[in-house]
Amino acid sequence: MGAMSPDTRTKPATRVVIVDDHVLFREMLTTVVNAIGGLRVVGWACNEREAIAQCWRERPDLIVLDLLLPGSQGLGTLERLREVCPLARILIFSGNLTPGLIRQVLAAGSHSLVGKGATLDEFRNALKAVATGRTYYSPEIAAEIRALVVTPASPGVRLSAREEAVLGCLARGMSSREIARQLGLSPHTVANHRSRLMRKLGLHRVAQLSLYAASRGLLEMPLPKAAVAHAS
């Protein structure tokens, strides 16, 4: 039998782990995820300990995480899962997403925020976006993000394509080394861009850069390619 052509080769499914302490939500989310072509649930967890064990064993591509787990602090769980699965993309699907918590979650590098008051269509949109390397914020979360952005930077400040690329990567929680690989730059050049961005925008912390990037819609764009590094 001849070799299978690239067109007929089956692309591996995006592997998903769901972390939620409510059985009803886990079953509902599993049904929704498995109904989307190219996505497959490979594990479930109801607390932080189980989540870490599942993610260590399954190495998922995408984690759906409820921050309100019994016996744990949501942000701590998020940070530990990022340590266990640094390449996994994380979709926060949680209640009680206050402005302060949204700010902290953005700074921690999650790729999507959806409140549990969202519709199933919004959740599907978030899944599809995150699975393809984009970010997604449900409308009420996006409104909160816009309200959080208070910056002395002039609305007329212009960023080059390279600055926008670095800003978008920083806002996704990528390290200077990861950004350097993504954009074809040296870590030193990335650090210089970050310092220049903060001065240019009048911001002083990476968390503020995340909020600013979200307000400009940069987090909804696909990750930039290395070719962007040569843009003006």
C-alpha cells in the first residue's frame, strides 16, 4: 500500500482535560467538547491534586479550569498547572470573576476567560479559539477588561508591528526566551522592546501590559510568526 498523502492524513485531536468539582458541569462540558471536531476529552478532575495528576499523566493541549475548587486557591492551581503543562493552553470557565480576579488571571497567563453565566455557544467559541492558538473573552469579561484599563498613555500612541507582536506575546504570559523563539529575536532584544513598551505606554508592570493588550484586541489575534520580527 502506498504512503498516505498529507491531505488524507488524520490530524491528531486536541487533547482536553476538564477541571471542575461539579459532576453536572463536567458531564455537560465533556459532551460539548467531544461534539467539536478535532477536540477530545482525555481526563477529568474535581480538585487541584487530581488536576495536577491528570495533567502530568495526559499532557493535554488544552485545560478547562474552574478557579473555585474545594480546598485550593484558584490562582495557585492555575500557576501549578502551568508549571506541570507549560505548553497547554488554559481556558478559565468559572464563576465569581471579579475585576480584581480578572486582572490577576490575565497576569498569570490564561488564554481565555468565560464566566459560568455564558451561553454554550460562547463556551464553544472559546474552545475553538483557544484550540487554534487564539484567545477568547466572553462579552461581559471583555467589558470588565476594558473598564480595568486605566493608563496615562495617549490614545494616539502608535505601536509598530514588532512592538504589537511583543506586546501580544507578553500579555499571553510568554517568557522573554519563548517570545524570542516565536519572533526570531534574541532575548536581549525582547527585553529592550518590553522596556520601551512600558515607557511608551506609561505602564510599569507586565500585568498592566496584559490589560492594555486585551483592550486593543491583541489577545484575540493569532500568535505572530517569526516574520513579524522584520516588520517596522
